[in-house]
Amino acid sequence: MIGLDTNVILRFVTQDHPTQSAAANRLMESFSIDKPGFVPTICVIELVWALKTFYKAKSSDIEQAVETLLRAEGLIIERSELVWQALRLFTKTSADFADCLIERCAHAEGCDHTATFDRKAVSAGMKLLS
């Protein structure tokens, strides 16, 4: 199994660098159920952040990119069930994807709630600390 850094995934998703995108495509196409690639959860967070911040991607495009990774047969996404849950929250709330994933991870570990100072994160289920 080969682990993937965010920049490889980003080049695959955006296709914005001829040389690096071609290399990322070859690597991604080499993965299979028997020989998968591994995407750490933090890479999904970084991907969403980069798409939103640098590429000014719409939420629907970000959702599609993450969903494509989650559905890829040749990829293993760390904590994929929580990434799916966070993605659903992200599409329904004003919270950032990272906040949605933070909330889902805390919930999965049995936390009563997640405290925050971020008012937008409250829409993902966190509780405002005042």
C-alpha cells in the first residue's frame, strides 16, 4: 500500500500542473482493491481547505471531490465513515469541513459535545463556549 500526501491528491483533483498531474494520474490509476492507496484523514481536511482557499471552489465542487475519493475502489480513506458523516454535515451547515469532522470524531469517541468559540461550528453540532 502507498500513502498519499495532499499535494498528490490535489494535483489529481485539479489537473492544474501538467507534469505533476500526469504523475498523480498514473499513480492513482495504478491502485486497485488488492493494491490500494491510503489517504490519511488529515489529507482530506487539507484538500478541502486548499480547494476552498486557493482554488475558490464552490461547496458543491468540494463535495464532489471528496465523494469521488470516498467512492474510489482503489483507495482506503482513514476513518471513511466519519469523513462521510462530516461531508453530509458540511453540505447542510455553515460550518467548515474541518469543524464538521472534528465534531463527528468527538461524537464517535463518546463526547457529550464539542466546545468551541467558532459560531459557525455550532451549526455542525458543537456548543459555543462563552
